[in-house]
Amino acid sequence: MRKLAQLFILIILATLSACSNGNVGEQQSKVQSWFQEEDRIKVLSSIGMIDDLVRIIGGDHVNHITLILGNIDPHAYELVKGDGEKLEAADIIFYNGVGLEHGPSLKRSLETHPRAISLGGTLRKRSAHLFLEFDGLLDPHFWMDVSMWRRTVPIIIKELSHFAPSHKKSFEENGRQLMEDLLTEHEEIIKMMTGISPEKRFLVSSHDAFNYFARAYLATRKEKTVEMWGKRCVSPEGLAPESQISTSDIQRIMDHMKMFNLRVLFTESNVSKDSIKKIVDAGSQLGMDFVIADETLFGDAMGPEGSSEATYIGMLRHNARVIKTYLNGENDGNQTKY
């Protein structure tokens, strides 16, 4: 049955590929190649940030693809035609877990799949104290703290090594280098954020994707110690973007910005700008001079294929640079008023 499913999807992809071009055609070609029989491990990752780690750790020994592509919201993603075949064909599936992939069909498939590994769920069993929870819901965006995300590297190494023990040494060497690179990036982001004075180090973004970032990089040492860093970031939308905000949500953000003398709001690449625009509009009616940063942040998705932000480290580096630039007023007027 598994081979028949692979043959079926290959026929579909071959047909689609014939009339495709650009990135769509390239992606279809990559998926088609992934389905073909070969010696490499077939790895399916739910999101790009996981796939990037798999790419580095697995090297030439893995054939890897991402399930949720581009700027699609991973919180609400539901299985579409062809996804079932990917899940069936994968040797290993890595997903974020801890509430990220909560579209009913995807959630059910991942949680019942015998070869699916929840990176967040596995890490939480070992280090539950590191995870954030709001109103009874786990915050799944722990990739925003590089020091936490690097803790998933040993989990990936273990699973790849279990499937292909002959390549264990390679996985461990690649993973060791990746761990070093991620630690360096973590320290670099800390250095960049400390270049912003504490009275300016506040983030207002589209949805609650930056709590881990705020705790790790925006909070002062004292705030981290006494768990009082929450004021460092606020958003009109919750842990899963819904594009619908109430007047009380708007008022809450305006009150926060007024309290800490903030002007700049940040949009996110895969979230509608409508909520942020509504806050700016409401503020202008009350004489508040709010502006929107022209450069977007990457929250639930990495940058476009081929860009420097299309890697996990590139994504975080971009976010840190943009936040520092705009909060320090180094943007040379590159911001939008509505």
C-alpha cells in the first residue's frame, strides 16, 4: 500500500510539474524527488524552522521536506490533498507540538502517527519549567529563544541515529557544530538587544509569537529573576492569530504604549496587518503618533526561499536587527503612518 501511494502521488506531481514554473515548480520537483525510492532517510518536518535543523544535522544522509510551506498559518493548518501520502511515506516526522499544530486533522494525524516525534513535547518532559503558559494554553513559539531551540538538536540526532546507526557519527558531528553555532547566535542577539536602552526595549507585534524572545533578549536580568518580563512584549492577537480584535484589545495596546512611551508597532510576515493598522488609526484619533515599521518580523514562518531569512539563524538574526534598528530610531524614517 505504501508503494502504491507513493506511485500515485508521483503521477500527480509529474502532471502538475509539467505546467508549473518558478518556486512552485521547484517545490513540486523537490517533493517528487523526496517520494522516489532511495537510500537516504525521508524526513518530513511540520515547519521550516525544524526542517532547517534537520537539513544541517542530517547532511547528505537525509532527504527532507516541510509540510507547512511559506506564510501559511501553522496554528490552523489542516491536511490537504497529498499530505496523507507524505505522512505515510516519511521515515521520520518531526513536529513542534505543545499546541502549535492544532488544526484538528493535522493534530490527530501527528499525535497518532507511530513515526512522529514532537520536539516540544519531548523537551517539555525534561524541562517543563522552560515553557510558558497563558490562560491554561502552552505557548508553542519556543524557537524564538535560541537557547531553548538548540535543546531540540540532541532529540533530532537521537532519532536520525536510531533510524540510520551507520551515520550516527556524522549526525553527532553536525549536531555538535550546530549547537555551537546556535549558542554563538544566542549570545550575539543578547549583545544586540542590550544595545537598546531598557526604557526603549519594548516590542508590540501582531500576535503573541515573541514571548520567549522577550524573556530571553528584551528583559533585564532582574526582570528574568523575578519573572516580571511580561511587560516587554504585547500583541493585539493571542497565541494563534485570528485577525479579529475587539475594542478592548485596541485599548489595551494603546494604554500599554502610552504607559511606556512607545511609538513603533511591528507586523509579521504571515499575519494580516489589519490589527496593527486598527491600533494606529485609533491612536491617531486620540492624537497618538503611532507608526508601523516598514520591515516585517518573522514569527511563525521563515523568509522567502533563497533569501538570507530562509534559514532559522537568518530569521532570528533579521528579527533582532529590525527590532534594534527601529527601537533605537536608526531606521532613517523608514516607517509608515496610517
